[in-house]
Amino acid sequence: MKFYKVTAINSSGAKKTEIIASDNVEEIYETLKERSLFLVEYKQVAKSGRNKIKTKELIIFTRQLSAMIDAGVSILKSITIIQNSTKDLKVKKLYSNLTQEIQKGNSLSVAMRKQGGSFPDILINMVVAGEIGGTLERSLLLMSTHFEKEQKLKNKIKGASTYPIILAVIATAVVILLMTFVLPTLTQMFDPGKLPPLTSFVMGISHFLTGYWFIYIPALIIMVFGSAALLRLPPVRLKYDQFILRMPVIGPLNQTIYSARCARSFASLYLSGIQTIPMIQSTAQILGNSYIEGLFDEVVLRVSHGEVISQALEDMGVFDPMLCSMVNVGEETGALGDILIRTADYFDEEADTALTKMVALVEPIMLVVMGVVIGVIVVSVIQPMFGIYDQIG
């Protein structure tokens, strides 16, 4: 699925610009034609998370829709009920667009595909499989479970990183306070020409922090926003995503997380009857790593030529070997879906354990670094005092 920034006009000549998700330009023409719009220009753009529904909202949507369809409620009425129950105006508008498309005679999957990338491809493909097989409520329930597991994993990552971040902020604030307020006040009593080397060095840093804040603060802001902007560029993002897989500690953790996502996605799609190639393509897009997503192109090519999935995954070199082994077992036994669900649960537990270990490792390191920095500042103040005492003695 690609994203296009499209400018179109209606019969009265009014212009409208929007983002449309489509596999090709021909689909854009058809989509606009159905809405009585004429294409003026289009441009392919990078994926944007601004239009996407949050995972929490997807959980509610898929679970409630599954329950109501299973109870015999029509899709149109079910979505209307969900629309009326949500308080998010943006999501409410999205559900309204869905109902309008369904009223025109479109299927749920087609209606979702026309929402500019708001719904993930994996969900749309699952809905397609459910519509074809007459098991839409089951497909939606599988997706609800999939999104719940994904949300739990995200929460664990956030929870594990919260304390180190807070500790880093506090440590930075303490050091800045000491360097900009406490240290200059204490060192005013000393003769600048007779300061020890360590004190002179620390004082130099202190003078820079207090005297050139108008340079380094804007520079830091530019660096932060500039880095964020650079990461939106596909070539830069590709190198970054490749780099985090090779980092010590963080690399193996990411490998476990991506293995869990891959296993769960494969399992959900396979159990819904999605064909192998669409299953692989949808999985590549939900992993959240552009480098791995690019490697999946080779997997698709090899599998389409008759090679088994497990071997193609193993040759990628980015997943846990156990995932490749379990896929191989599933292929040989014909129980790929059930095996991968258990494998995904295993990797979820492994990711949780790895996160706990990482936090346990980071905390003492940060405390030691913080202690060393503050210790250097304290020693730089005490040294001149001992010099004064020696002179008095």
C-alpha cells in the first residue's frame, strides 16, 4: 500500500487536497471518480502516522464489531453504534465515512481501504479474508487479540523506559543547577589565577553554560527537531533502523520484539485463510522497521518461486532463530497458525524479561555516571579550599 498526496476538483471547480492510500494510480482515478472528483495532480509521499487510528481504538472497534456481527447486527448498524459511543471527534468522523461508503454498496474492506491509510493493511486483509470465507466476526476477533497483545508490548516498553528517562532528566537538572548557580557562587571567593587544573576546567564549563546559553540552547533545539526531520527521510530512516538492530543490548531486544510481532501477525493472517504472499507483505508493514520491511521483498520473491518461508526468514538474519525453527515445524506439520501463536506468546515473555534486565543494567550505570559527575564538581570546589587552609596553616 502506497500513500499519495492528491489534488482534485469537483464539478464546480473547487479544489480539494488529501492523502489517499492506494496500490496504484489507477485505483486513485477510480476512487475519485466514485466521488465525482477529477484528478489534477498527485505525488507519492512517505507513510504518516497522523491519520492512523490508535491501537487502543482499534481494539475497541474490532472487538465490538465482532461481537455485534456475531449477534446478528448488520455491519452498518454496528459501526453506527460504535461511532455514537466514541468521544474522539476525529475517530467519529472516520466511522461516519465508513458508514457512508457502506451505504453506497461498498464492502467493509473497500470502505476501510478508502480512508487514507487510517486502518492498517493487516486489518484490511483480515477483513477481506473474513468477507470471502463468511467468518468476518472471527477475523475481527483475531485482530482484536492481535492488537491487545501489541498494546501490552508497547506498554511494557514505555513502562521499562520511564524510570531511566526520569532519572536522566533529574540528573541533568541537578548538574545544570550545580554548574550554573552553586559553583559560580562558591568560586567567587577564590583567586582565578591560583585555581587547580580540575577547578579551572569545571569553571570553564560553568562559564560556557552561563555565558553562552543563547548559542547552545537554540543549537540543541535545532539538533532535536533536525534529527526528527532527518528520520522522516526514507534513506536516513533505513540506516537508523538497521543500526538499532546491531546495537549491543538494544539490538537483541529489538530482535525479540520483531520476532514476536512477526509470529503473531503470521498466526493471525494464516488462521484467517490469507494466502502466503499477502500474509508476508502485510506482516512486513506492521513490524515498524523499514530495514526489515525492505528485506521482506526478497522473502516474497523467494517464496513466490516455491521456497519455504522458514528458510527465507532465516536468511534475512534479523529474527530469532527459534522463530525460523517454529515456522519450519509449522510448515512440516500443517499447524503453522497454532504453533506461531504459542511462539508469539513465548517471545512476548522473552521481551518482557529482556526489558527488565535492560532496566536493571541501565539504572546502576546511570547512578554511577551521575555520582562521578557530581563528585568531580564537588572535588573541584573542595580543592581550592584545601589550598586556602594550607596557606593559613
